[in-house]
Amino acid sequence: MNVIDTYRHQGLRKQLVNILVEKGITSKPVLDAIGRIPRHVFLDNAFLEHAYQDKAFPIDEGQTISQPYTVAFQTSLLEIKKGDKVLEIGTGSGYQSCVLLEMGAKLYTIEYHARLFEKAKYALGLLKYKAQFFCMDGTLGLPQFAPYDKIIVTAGAPSVPETLMAQLKIGGHLVIPVGDNATQTMMRITRKSENEFQRQQFGTFRFVPLVGKHGWK
């Protein structure tokens, strides 16, 4: 795995941040985090030249490393504050995890696929990021550490799992793409009280399917 971060990589990251600004990302903490994280570390060597394009790329197990715009958009919706306790469903490559950690989140992250779990854990270790990693069904959440200030789901769900809503702190946000296997609507669910949730929609996206008991099975 390549952990060398050259001036060229840093320059390409700066260009990527500029592209995200042009596309409407305004959160300075999100842009600063993306500007610091060496995304090329998470891609196979064949894709090194493309690491800082605003595109998704395939990784193992039929999954993808999300498009930087999508990562930035979802992270902006979370409104992360330093010290927030965050649950991430779908570690994937670990790139989104790094963005959250770079912003000061205390991260609990779940990956369904064992191979991806091991690779992401290794990558974050190389980059000196610390998170709590779990290889299991993410649709169940982690009730033993709940409640969470923020929850992010990085795969397309058929509906919003009530298990995750139940683990959200009052005042917290759950950001999740919901729809069919072709396209999903990005949703932000804010817990207003014990039994009251506000739902907002933020456009359509395309994610790999969320697998698990409350996903696509």
C-alpha cells in the first residue's frame, strides 16, 4: 500500500478541493479534511493517476470508494463538531472514516465484508488514525455504545432502519441514502425528541446496496 505523499499528490488534492467548491461544497472543515487526506492510499496502484479525480472507483467485494463530492456532501450534512461520537455504517475503503476522524470525530465504524474490514483497518493504522472497527451487520448498529451524536450510512438502503434511529441522540443527525438498487434519495433524519424525527431530502445519488438484516439481505 502506497503511503508516500508527494508535492504532486498535494497539488492534485488542492485541485480536487477547488472542484468540490465549484460543485457547491461550502463547509470549510470538510474541505480542509479532504485537502489533507492522501486518497491515493486507498486505491490500487492501477488507479493512482486517477486518485484525485472526482469519481468513484471499484475496490474489493464489488464495492466502491465513493466519489469525493459524495463524501463531502454527506459529511457536510452531518455537521460534525470536534468530539462528536459518530457511527459509520459501511467502512468500505476507510476514506470516509478518515474524513470524519480528521474533523475530530470519535468514530465507531462497521464493515460487513471481512476483506474490506481488514484492508481499511490496516490503511487507517498506516495513516495513524484511530477508530473502533467492527466486522458485522451494520444495519443493527452498535447499541452497546449508543447513543451517537451522528450516524452516517454509506450504502443505499431500502428504508431507514429503525435500529439506527433508536441509537441516535436527541438533536443528532442520521444521514442515509434511501431508495432502490438504481438510485437513492439522500436523507437527513434529525431526532427532535424521544419519539419525534424530522426528515429532510437532499437530491438523488447512486450507492452500492446496503446489506444486512435491515438492508437488501
